[in-house]
Amino acid sequence: MLDVLLVTFPFFALVLCGYLAARRRMLPLEAIGGLNSFVLYFALPCMLYRFGSTTPIAQLLDGALFLTYLFCALVMVGFVVAASMNGRIGWNDAAFGALVAAFPNTGFMGVPLLVALLGAQAAGPAIVTITVDLVITTSLCIALSRLDGADEHGAAKAARNALRGVLVNPMPWAILLGGAASWLQLVPVKPVMQTIGLLADSASPVALFTIGAVLARSQMVPMRGGRTSIPLRDYVPVAVAKLLIHPLLVLFVGASAIRLGVPIDRFALIVIVLVAALPSASNVSLLAEKFGADNGRIARIILVSTAAAFFTFSGAVALLH
């Protein structure tokens, strides 16, 4: 366990540094958007491209792993939506609560952390899960969030907007280009590859620092549509579902599939279980704000899951590795 904590501690410490920097105004809140843009549009796509281009194409096109993780994501979405809806929480808030419960922070935190823990071969299965979460899980939850909208075409319009968002998101394109480079065995010319490498190396520390800053900003800036007082029962159970139910579900479904003869590599299963054990993706709060959900509740789920994940994720690694 101590060996695991020695690896995970720096990652969570960088999140704490970003949180403290924003809380103490050492980092202006206005600068957080710039950091987020740098990670999203430059550093993280280069990191995903580099991992994708050096990963065997068979790992990136692992259909059994893709469907296993997708099935678990859909179960999580259905379960959290059904369990969340009440007099205070309608389709909009329930759908984004489900998204934050099913969407781990794989891009900003998971890929570099899992590679540090398990080696470069962990990147392939992790990239498969990013594809599921960015393309399918996010689009589904945005569509569900429109079911209590004002017009009858709200869900279809939201689904189109979600798919449009996927098309302009650089991460799926970076994965696609990396996979194509791996398949065709193409290597960019040395100056270009060195530039990609410099940006990729910056992704992990800047992304982790940015996560902390975003979490601090979510507490400091009044949330549109947010309530001043949110009952613990509206967000703590979702954080628990993210950190405990999600990885246990992936482990159970994956192990059952292997027993039934589905060709899933055991190492790849361990990787996606650990992906599911990651805290919630911090960008869901931005989506919730954009679609008018209670992003104060979403931000609390992300904050609780990130703080608790230092212990729960480290414990999962110690048990599985």
C-alpha cells in the first residue's frame, strides 16, 4: 500500500496545489479558463496522440473491452437517474448527476496516473474508455437532460448539440490520429515529434493543477441555478456510487464476461476497473452550467469524489495490482 501511495500522492498533491493557489488568489480566477484551454486543446491531445501512436492498433480497437465498459456506463446512468429523481431533482439535474457518476477523470488524471502505476501498456485500455465517455455517455446524458425541457424537440436538439461538441473536441481527433499513425506506422518528422513531446509532457502536471483550481473556483463563484444549501443526500450518494459502485460493477461485468469466454485481457480489465475508480470528470461541471443544471450540486460531487479518491483509488490499486 505504501508503494502505491508513493505513486499516487504527487498526483493528488498537484490537485491540492491548484486548489490552494485559486483559493488564496495566487492564481487569478480569470486565468483558470486559459489553463483549461491549454490542457484541452494543446497538451492533452498531444499526450493522447503520443500514447495512441505507440499503442498496438488491436488494443485501441478492442471491441469486447469497449462493449463491456459501455454496458457498465449505461447501467450507471440508468441507476443514478432512477435513484436521484425526486421533488427537488428533475431530468436535467438527474442526467448530469448520472454523467458525473459514470464519467471518470480519465483524460486529465487517469491516463498519466495509470501509466505511472502500470506502465505504458495501460494507455490503450484507458483510451478506449475515453472514447466511450466522450462520444456515447456524454451525448446520452445531455439528451436525457432535455426530457423536461420546454419544447418537445429538446432531447433531439440536445443530442445534436452533444454530437457537434464531440466533433469540435480535440481529444477524440487526437485518439483517431494516434490510432491511424499506429496502424500505418507513421512517425512525424523529428522537430514536429519533439514539439508534440514537449506539449505531451506538460499535460499531466498542468491538468492536475487545473483540476484543483477548477474545484476551488466552483466553491468561490456563485453557481447559476445552484442552491445556497444542498442536502448531503443530494450529492454524497452519487460520489459514493462513482468511487465504489462503478468500479465494482466494471469488475463484476468484466470478470463474468471472461468466464463466459469473451476475449478480454485480464490486464486490460484491471485498467478499466481502475479507470472506473477514478474521481468524477471536472469538465462535467462546465457542461452542467452550460445546460442550466444545478452545477453547485455537480461541483460538490466532483469535489467529494476527488478528495475521497486519494484513499479509495489507492486502495483499489493495492487490491488489484
